[in-house]
Amino acid sequence: MTAGTTLPHGTTTAEHELVALQREHGRPLFALLLRLSDGDRQRAEDLVQETLVRAWQHPEALRADDFDSVLPWLLTVGRRLAIDARRARQARPAEVHDAALENTRATGDHAERAAATLDVREAVKTLTPEHREVLVLVYFQGASVAEAAETLGIPPGTVKSRAYYALRALRRVLPGYAPDLR
């Protein structure tokens, strides 16, 4: 791939080669990344694009006599990107998805939401003070794990552990609000 030659309509040969690369190898690459993304199409599409950006950044890896020999390189790069993305997500506390927020907003009228809020408040009161502190800081006040650890003077691992067990205890006390933990 060459970075330079400009063709009519303002496109370069590198762009045409990337389009050809995606056309030729995009489906198997997407299929692999979709599996590695647990069926999340948006994440898989982002990973395909990032893989193609890497291909564009490393044209020497794509120079081969046989165009089909490029696929293993693309699959390896895509797989490594997916692994890195998964590790990055696991290093962060779980996020509340927009769909979950929408479901909460659409669940009913004000009286139902008020009753649910009271239920949650009562359930939080049943937690130990240590678990309650972590839960309030991380989930209600939006502190990061590191911020909560610093505020409480405990290691980040302890914050994560307490948050996990606090949520688990809440699920037991509030069985109608979350799937059962087994």
C-alpha cells in the first residue's frame, strides 16, 4: 500500500486498497470480533475499524504476493484489540447502560418510582456500614473506585469487593428488582 498517489475524485491508492481489504476480509474479521465482543455489534464494528486503521498505519505488514495471506494478520490484530478492550472494560466498575435507565424511567408512574425508592433506601439500611459507605460513594455519588479507596483509606480491591457484596446483598433483599444471583 502506498500512502500517496492521489486518484481522480480526491482519493488515494491507500484508501482504495483499504476499501478492497475490507471488502475482501471484512466479513470473517467482523464474525470473529462479534464473537469476541459477546454479540455486541457496535463494539465489533468499532474493532473492525480500529483493525483497518492499524492496517493503514502498517502498510508493510500488508505487502504480500498473495492478498489472502493478509487475513491472518488482520485476525491477529483484531483479536488482540478485542482482548485489550475487554481488559480495559473489566478494569472499570460496571456501567449503567442507557437501556437500563430507559427501562427505569418507563416502568410506571411517580407512585411506583417513589415506592421503589423507599424499598431501595430500606434495603440499603440493612447493609453493614462498610458496605453502605462504598455503595453510596461509588453508585450514588459517582466516585471512581480509586476515589472511594482514597476517601475511605482502604485499598481499591477492598472497594471493589465491598461493592460486589453490597450489590449481592441488595439483590437478595430486593428480589423483584434484579435477576436472582446463584
